[in-house]
Amino acid sequence: MQLKRGQIIEFDIDSIAFGGQGVGRYEGRAVFVNGVMGGDRVRASLRRIKEKFMEAELVEVVRGSSDRVAPRCEYFDRCGGCSFQFMPYEKQLEIKKQQVVDAFERIGGVVSPPVEDVVACEEPYYYRNKMEFSFGYDGEMNFALGMHLPGRRYDILNLENCYLMSEKSAEILNFVRGVCVRNGWLPFKFSVGEGFLRLLTVREGKRTGELMVVMATSDDLPEGFDSGLEEIADGLREFGVTSFYWSQIISKRGVPRRVKEQLVFGKKFLSEVLRLEATATAGQGGDELKFEILPQAFFQVNTYQAEKLYAEVIKMVEAGHHKTVFDLYCGTGTIGMFVAKHAEQVWGIELVEDAVRAARENASKNAVFNIDFFVGDVDKVLHNLRERPDLIIVDPPRAGIAKKVVAKLSEFGANEIIYVSCNPATLARDCALLREYGYRVEKIVPVDMFPHTYHIENVCLLKR
């Protein structure tokens, strides 16, 4: 029988693919569907039919896996943010490890890859130090402040609670919503380019307890805005907020987009600390770095897991003393600053100029003087460097490393490469390319930075 779009089929889910989709088989073809787990039997509606695979929309779970648990969040079936929340956390870790193994076997061509158990998140709820919420309208055109609904470009899910952020952040979210509604302020409509309210960002120093709130609007100010802004500021002070910014996004046809930030009250930046525990290496104590985070600055959103991630890097670095280290795609220089304690000189390369400026400031404030940074594309900057590193650290975007950069890395002849990646597929692909230049994978350590999602970070050691 010829299969058609919209046809309902029933089948068993065997596994979870990277990206979070369940995988089953129907009439000899793989079927991908969201919102399921291994052991489920489901009915699903076909929406894409190819020769070797099909994609389908979940209609119902006919028989749930014995591992299923009730999602903690009341918005689970609508939000889509925590797609693994119906799985026990231990099961999530098993799936993530298997996805890394699968990527290295299928894409990297590594037989029995040396993947260690996932470094778990001790508190898989309330772990994010930053949440960005959108103002808008729900599907019935009611005022909303929350997250974008999956697959809906403009509709917003009106959140009153979220288990990814602290309870204090949720209180701030609800307070700001109440003030905006009482004052009759309208959300910005992207479909027509009109309105006022755009975004609300809450940042929290998990180690310091500081709070930063940024309210972004258009420059089309409503009547009585000053008194409303003062009301918000007074309330945020009572919540213990240490920095409150009002950001105007000025975007009109024919005019370059620009952002105008105003510090309404408090500190210019949010302070945060990253701590690494003492290691087993003789004579090495723990380490601590302090950061001053501006509203638009990048910072790992899971503070405690970031510490564990960097600790895994340091464990690999400590295997030997390093004279020169390259820290590529270094961002604000966090990894390089921790590594600097174990090297004579560290050179960081980053494309984003603001990130390099922040990296230099952070290094200075933390008295790390054997590190410096270059602004520019990694490939171009590498061609101008005369230093010969004995260790190269790379932490590229999800797309991984370009082939020409891999080739250039091999020319330096570094003894070791530590590859930090948020994408197992591109990590495995790039490790396969590096194998052609004489590098073998020694160890892969997955770190769960984002519980209840399919995402998994990895620290991979390669030796020449």
C-alpha cells in the first residue's frame, strides 16, 4: 500500500536520535517523531515521506515506556523547551552518552570510542543563570510574556513559572508583567513592526547572588512611561535586583538598527565567580576567576556545570607542563585563563571584537598576565602566528571547524589537541579529519550542561 501524507501509522520507538527525535521503523523505513522515548508504542501522522525514512507528528502514545515519568512542569506539553522532561534524569544521561557513541561510530569511524559516563548536573532544575522572555500575544491575542510556542513565529506562551530559572526570577517575571498590563503597554508586533514591549532578560550570579534585569522596548514610548518605569524600578529594588537596564531597540525601515542602553539603577555589571576544585596533581590547589558581565555579554548559562566542564579541560591539561597554548574560538577567554596557570604563555583567538575586549579586561582583573588575545578569523590569524604550540584548545561554534583550519592546525605539530564541542556530530566529523593528520582520540568526556534537553557538551582529548 502506498503511504500518504496525513496517514496515521502505529509503530514502536526503538531509540532517540541526536536532536531529540524518537526513531522507530515502519514497513522497512526509519520513522522520526518528537515527544517520545525508547519503549513507547505510538500512533503518528506522516508529514514527510522519503525513500529511506519518514517524519511524523505524534498523535498519541498507545503504550508508554516503563521508564516514563510525569513531567514536573505544567507547560510541558506546550512549551517544548524541556523536551526530555518525561524521562528520568538517569535515563537522559544514558541517552546522551549513547548519542555521543553513535556519532563517533557512524560519523567519526571510531570503533568502540572512549566515551566516559556523562558528568551529571547535581541540580537538574533551576540551573540557568540567564533567561530571555519575549513580550507578545498568545494564540487568542491576549497579552503574553514568556517563550515562543514551538513552530509558531509570533505566538507567545504566557509563563508564570519555569523550572529552569530560580524562583526569584519567576517572581520578577510576574511582577514586570503585572506593571506592564496595568499601564496598558502593548507588546511589539513583529508582523507589522509596531508596538512597545520586546524582551525581558533576567541574569543571576549563582555564586554571588546578584541579579540583573534588562527590559528591552522599541523607541515608541507610551504616555506615562516614566512613572511606569519608576514603578518597575522600585519593585525590582525590593526583589534585591542589583542592576536594572532599560534598552531601546531602534529599528526602522531605511535606518541601521541600533540599541540604546540606559542603566536605570545599580551596578553597571553583574559579578559572577567560577571555581575549580583542587585536583589530584601534587601542589595544585583549586582556582577561582571573577567576571564582570555586561548586559549583552556571553557567559555560560549553567554556572556550576561550566565549572565541571572547565575542570575536565584542566585534568587533560595537567598531564604535562605546556610552554605555549593556543586557545581558539576563545570567546571571553574563560578556558584560556584557567589553563594559563599550567602554561608559560596562552594565545587566544576570537572573531568577535567585544568578546576579546571583555577577555582582556577579565584577564587583567584576575591578574592573569601570561595570556593575550587576537581579534579575527581563526584561519587568517593562525597564518600570521609564528609561535609553535605544544597544546591547542578549540571551542568552536556548533558548525565545528572548517577543513582548512584543521589542515592548518596539523601544520603546527602540537602534541595534543583538546576539543570542546556542543555538537557530537561535528566533533566526530572533525576528529575523523584530524585522524588523517595523525591525531587519535584518547578520551571523550560528555558534560550535561542542559538537563531535560537533547543537548550535550563534550571535552575530547586527541594526541598526535
